[in-house]
Amino acid sequence: MHVDRQPEGDVLPEAVAAALIRDHFGLFALGGVYLVMALNSMPRRLLLEACGFERVPEARTWVYGPEDPFDGYVLDLTYIGVERWFEAIVRGQRPPKVRNRSELERELEDALQHWRDDAWLAESNLARAVAPLDLETAGERAEALRELVTGILASAASGVPSARKESYRALELRFIRQTGSDERTAGVMSISRATFYRLLKRGIEELADDVQRYLLDRAKETDNH
């Protein structure tokens, strides 16, 4: 997709975004990943950012010479879904974002570190990707993220024998129950601190698997309705 129209006057980015979506709705309805090349200007940046696109610095080109650089922007709807993305824009909200796998793991670890901080959790990319868009308060968005994570941990604990039980137990004791220092928590589990750290690392990776799977399944379900 190539964006070269210039919004004129004091036009709200959300209004221009709605026009862009209307013009290209059939293309956006396919879902997936989109790469857009646009002239580097503030109105175009506002337009694309209002649609949830993120600039890719490495994608800059100079098609028409050094005075007119084109920037690349990417929008990934794989884990969000077209319907949820569109609903956010209609509501005038920032579209949720789910980044690459390594960033998802980092965001999960950060969320666990801020487990009891409603304001922090509510503004995280992860909460915005997980929570229903009609939730109005920070506490509600934070609780939606907590419910997803604790539900995943509980499923592993109560289900059939699973290799994830110990790693998820380590996450629960360390971050959810906050049983104390790492040394004390390792003692509760009757393991060494080195083993405890390995379980935490593995637990984050496995939790990212489950959250990613949840988001993908939800996107497919909502877009197929």
C-alpha cells in the first residue's frame, strides 16, 4: 500500500484514519501483516499511527531523492484480528498491539513485576491487547489481564500431568502470591536457586506460548463471525 495523500487543515487523525479504512476496507479485511510506504511528514505519521501502524526505521527509502524520504510502516493484525482493530479505531482508541515473540515475553515479565499496580498494567500493550475494548477503568483493564494469566496458570496446575506445572508454580509463587525472596521461594519449592531461576525463565516462555495461542484463537473466532 502506498500512502501519498496529504490531510488538509485541522483534520483529526481519527477522521482521516476512518477515511483510509473506508477506501481500503476490502484489503484490511484480509487480516495479516501490512507494510505501507509513505512520504515522511507529520500528517501522514499521525494518520498511520491513528490506524495502529508502527514506523520501521530500516525501511526508509529515497525514491524521489534525498529531499523526499519515504518511510515504511507496519501493521500486524495476526493476533489482534480485523474486528478488534476496527472497533478500537471506531471508538477513537489506540489500536491494541501485539509485537514479536521476544517482546511479548518481555511484556509478560514486566506485567508480572507490576502485578499489583493497576495503573501500570492498564496502560501496558499486553493489557490493551487482552482486555475488552469497552472496559473504561484502569482497574478493569488490569483485572482482565490478571484473569487471563491466572486462568492459564490454574489450568496447568489442575489439568493432566504437565511439564509446565513446576515452571508455572514458580511464576505463581514469585509474582502472584509474592511469597518472599527468591531464596525463600526456592526453599518453598524444595529446589536450588539455580533451578528456580531456570523455572522462571522457562515459565515466561511457556506463558508467552499460551497467551499467543489465546490471542490467535480469539482473532480467528471474532473475524469468522
